[in-house]
Amino acid sequence: MTTGMQEWANFCGESGESYRFERVSTEADWARIAGTIIFAAPEGHFWRVIRVAEQGGVDGDIHAFWRWREARRYGASAVFVRRDADFVTRRADAKDLSAGLDPLVSASVEDSWPVAA
């Protein structure tokens, strides 16, 4: 969020579906939000997608920390979240977005592990 106002961005999946994401502060506790997450870097007037993932918002989810750390190595400076408590929907949305956005860093093995909803 910038200057106290919420900032939003739309990202399109391979299906053509447009998904609305809220930009959250990198200092916020975004790892505790269940939903689809995008780490991105500014590229002109657009965002370069570094990583797409889904997360359960589970307290102490170490994978969220490592995803962010890895994404920062590739230039990510922004975190976008699409809140959704439903695991099946999150997983499908993340898959559609990854296929459509061609993120710089692809999903890793830990993204296929079962995660509590």
C-alpha cells in the first residue's frame, strides 16, 4: 500500500481470466494471509512477475519466507495477494496465473506439497 491508499493490480492467467490482487507492504505479515501470491518487480509501467504461489496463511509457514527470499534475489520488491481461503481454488488460480504470466522463477517441489487450508 502506498501513502495510506490501497493499491490494486490485475494479472491475467492463461485462461484469459483477470485476477485482481491487492499490493501489500513487504513489511506486513502477508505470509499469514491465505490466498494466491505474486512477487513482482517494477518494469516500466508494468510488473515483471518473479514468482506465483499459493499459501494457506498458516502461522510459521517457512515456505513463504523462502519463496520471498528467492524472489528478492531475482529483483522482486512487491508482494501482491489475492485472498482466498479455499485450497482448491487457490491451487487452480496459481496454476492458471503461472501458465499465463511466465514467472521468472517457476514453482519448486515444495509447492506441490500438501498445505493446510
